[in-house]
Amino acid sequence: MSIIYIALLSFASVFLVIKTRTAPTSHYRNIFWALASAVIMKVSAYITGYQALTIRLPIYQYALIDNFSTLSAVVSNIFLFHFGISILTQKVKTIIDYKVFPIVLFAGYIMLYISGVIDTAELNSTSKLSFGYNGAMLGCVGCANLYYEKKKLQEKGNALYGLLLLGLGLFTYAATEGILSLSMFPKTTIDVLNILSAGMIAAASFTVTDLMKEHRGKIGFV
């Protein structure tokens, strides 16, 4: 299950990076930069976590890999939160640089971690429920909002269906990472929903990134 999940997210990350790097100047480009970063760090967290569970390592190496996996997951959740806010508030003007926001959040999180306010064992789960869950839900609402906004303008294209699919994938992600992960649901069910979420995000990356061809200009928020 984990290998399929990693493969789907890896595919999505590669496609998002290619589309983001080659897109013309667009405010959507900055939005999907955050999503690409979130997916990349999620893949990194899963790969290192998978290695730690399947490969026999000395204790110090295991600790390093485990800490790197946890921090990667935290960074992924922060970028996802950044994406959710960005797509939901795309028309709001502000002077904040979009690259600064996740860096400030991560720095604040690390300060809490170093000071001992957040226990190491709870670091990943705390970031899931704070940044990951909220970011995915904001992203879901943002995708739906952008879809209806474009429908009102009578715009057409596969990118609109990509927005709906991405929103559904993010909703499923929020359910599995936030709600179901703390419940008594069987692990197999959660794994299947994780793969379904990754599959929808990967499929949506084919079409939703076509939005980056539109509206030359800079994003208003972050």
C-alpha cells in the first residue's frame, strides 16, 4: 500500500514541478508552487519513514531518519496550509511575499519544538491536525470556490474538472490524515483512502495546472 501511495504522489510532484517551472508568469503559478512543495515533502516523509520501518539500521541512523521523516511531514503540512490559504484568498491584495509565509510558520514551529513545548513524539500528529487538516480543508473550499467563480464567467475546459477532483482529493486527505487517523477505523481502510486521495491529486495535476496559462500577473495573497 505504501509503495503505491509513494508512487502516485511522486508522479504528482514531478508533474506539478514541471508545470510550475515552465508556466508563464501567473498568480496561479505561486499557488501551485506551494502544493508542489507540500507533495514533495510528503513523499520525502513517507520514503524515509518506510525505510526506517523496513531496513535494519543502527540506533543513531534510525533516529536521524525518523527525525528527518517527522520534519519532512511537518514542512509538508505547513506548505499544504499555505496552499489552502493561497487558493482560497487568491484575490485579496497584500504586501506579504508568498515565499515568506511557510518559512515563518516553520521557524515558529521549530522554536516550539526546541523549547520543549511540543513533544517530539507528538510533533507529526500536531502538525497534521493544525496545518495539514486545516490546509487540506481550506484547499478543498478554495478549489470549489474557484470552480464556481469560473463557471459564472462561463469558462470551460478540463482545468475546471481538475479543480473539482483536486478538491475531492484534498477532502479525502483531510479525512484520513485528520479525522480517521484518530479513530478506530481499520488501518487497511485508511490505507485505501490514502491511495484514493493520492490518485485523485495525481490525476488532477494533469489538468488543474492548465490554470497557470491564464491571467498573467502576480498573486494577490502570499
